[in-house]
Amino acid sequence: MKKSTASKIVAGTLSAVMVLGCTPFAMAGEYVVKKGDYLSKIAPQFNTTWRVLAEMNKLSNPDLIFPDQVLQVPDVETKEEVTAPVVEEPAAPVVEEPTTPVVEENKEVKAELTNLTVEDITLTGNAITPEFTPEGKQYTFNVQSDIYAVKVTPEAPEGATVTVAGEEVKAGESAIVNLSQEYADYDVELSTDVDIVVTAGDNTNTYKLTIVRACDTDTYNLFSIETYKDDATGEEIPYALYVPTNYDPNKEYPIVFALHGSGQRSQTTDMVLKRYQMATVWAKDSEAGINECIVLAPHCATADENENWTTLMKYRAGLYDNSFDAEPKLEAAYNLLLKVMDEYSVDKNRVYMTGLSAGGFATYTLAIEHPETFAAIVPDAAGADPEKVSALKGMPIWIFHAADDPTVDPNEYLYPTLEALDAAGVEYKSTIYPEGAIFAPSAHFSWDACYANKEMRDWVFAQTK
């Protein structure tokens, strides 16, 4: 596994781009990547931005650069000005030429879209159907079951006015269209119709966009909802368990242990499946014959806002000195994992763990406490105890986070974790989404893109102890 260095994504200023684009002395040079480098750290040395470096080097993933890698960089030179003596010459007589008045043509502004882009936060290249044409008036955009909102970016001729769902959208801007989060709407194929109206003078055109959110009820029904009473801690843990429909007790299966975030603590256990694809995406693959596995998703069910998998919430409430220590419910969940591994035919060399937000903190914590159990981990939007990460040495890790996460601040959790991993010589992969990439409900929701990443899922199943 290759070692990846943390990328602190910082958007470059427009002025820096303009300087690079305008100077006549910009030539290609070379830069050898050092340990601890990332594009936004290298860029200021060459009066440019990380985006320009990514384009120059055709980097499909700007987060992944490696020590000793040779990058093409701008070589911006300066030129000394030579002052020559000024010889004044007699001014030539000014001859006024007759002027011809310029008559501007009145060009008609068309009331039509010139382009329409719709995006979700999975970053999978999803697009409207059919492909946009100015003549087309009806479009569909399909999204997966855990999407909260989509971004609609209309383009129209200068002088035209565009509204999306009744709200004006200025040139170069986008509208966020929120989708229903009602409980009942998670068990239907939800269709949301959006009017996009273009007006120019007395002319108006209306475009129809239908956003269709998938219904995953069939996948939810593959899971059984049960309850486990842990004798060691006294905790009661509800959980969702998926076992392949063609399960063969004579065959060993990998198991995915999936830990939810804080938002589901006071919700019903089925919402651990419905709010995001953290558990269901593995079952979908498995039923399709891809990476067949067992999936276990325990539920940290509590109405106490300070109770969680780890001491994260107690730390934030000023009741504890760190965010990383295991709480009794996490210990009980781990004991549940061991129980399921004994009851089913599990390949003990392929036990994988993932978690998001509070579940990501729990993922780090359990992996540090029980490194002998797990073959790979995928924490999202979380942080690890920097003083204990050396226990992860030799364990495959792929870390996901958004650079502008407002809930789990990268400067407080992500970057200290990566720096500690580097210092301890722990190898890892990381994907840090640039500012603005994860747009709804907030940049904290990077797990939508994480679990939609098929490369990540295939990578997990390639790992073994």
C-alpha cells in the first residue's frame, strides 16, 4: 500500500491565477516532492495555485502525491527594466478627423437556457437525462437513497432572468434544491419536480427538472433487526445484520462492521440503514455477486446527548478531557462483533471496519485497542488519538474527510491525526475533498461520496491480514 500525505486543500485566489496566466515569462520547471508536501503547500513557492499544479501534472486525484515524485511547476522569472535617456521631439499637430456615430444593434435576448448542470455530492459524475439541449424542456436526475439535496446550475444569455423553484439564480451561481427527509419518504421512490423559468423581455420559457431519489426498501429488507445484551457491560445493543441470501456455512465470508454517527442515536434502528449507505452499499454489492460478505451495523441507541461510542460528546460538553476513549456501548458493540463472528462462517483474516463522524472516531478507537482483529479500516469525518496511533502500524487505512467540514474541524482532528500517523511511520491512504465539493446539508456529509466510491470498496476487499 502506498503512503499518502495529508492534503490541506486551500482555494487559491483569483489574483494568483491571473498573475500566472498573464506573465510572459512563465515556463515549465520541475519540483521533487518532499515528505509532508501537498499541492497547496507547494503552490505558493511558484506563485500559483494547487489547481494549476494539478492541471499541469494531469493529476486525477490532487490529494495523492508522493515523496520523490517529480512535478511540473511554473518557473516565473523577473526581468530587469533598463532606463534609456528620453529625447523629446516636437509635438505633431493634432488633426481632428470627422467621427461617424456608432449605432448599436439591438440584439434580441433569447429566453432559453444555454446549459443546465445538476450535481449531487457523491462525486460519481451523475448527470441529467437526456443530455441538455436548448430545445429540450424536460429532464430527469436520478440520485441514490441517502441524498439530501442537489445543486442546480442554469446558464442563460446575458440579460435573461432565471429562477429555480421560484428563486432567482444570478449568472454564475447555483440553487440548492432540498429533498424530503420525512421518515415515510425513505420507503418510496421520491420524485421532486422543479420548475426552471427563463425570462427575457416579454418572452418566457419553462424547463421541467424531475429529481428521482431511489427507493432501497428491498435492500433494507435484507437486514434483520435484532437486540444483543452484553453481559460484560450490561449494555443492550440493537443491531442490523445482513447475511447473503445464498449463504453457505461451508464457505468463509468477510465481514464489514459499520458504525453510525451521532444523528442516529435517538432514531429507530432502521434509520441506521436508511440515512446513509454506510451499511447497505456492501449488501448491494454482495447480492450482485461482488465482494460477498456479512454486514453488521450496531445501534448506539440512547436519548442521552452526551452518550456515544466514544467520549467525543462528553469532551465537547466539557465533561471529559479527550474525544477518543471507548464508552461502554462501543465495548458492547465489539463483543457483539465477536459473537457474530463465532455464529457465522467468517473469514477472520478479512474483518473490515468503517464508520462516519462519531462512528469514525469509534473506528479509530477500536482499531487501536484491537489491531489484531481488523484487516482494514475506513474512517470518515473523524479523528484518532494522536498519542496512540502507533498501534495502527501495518494496518491498511483509507481516510476520508472534507477540507471545509464545519462539524469535525480538520484542523482539530484530521490534520493532527495525519501528522501523528506520519510521525509514527504508519502508512495510509487519504481522500480529502476540496472546499465546496460536499455542499449539502453541509461539508460534514463526506460519507455520501466515500461510500459511493467503488474504488474504495474494492480496495477494502483486497486487504487481508
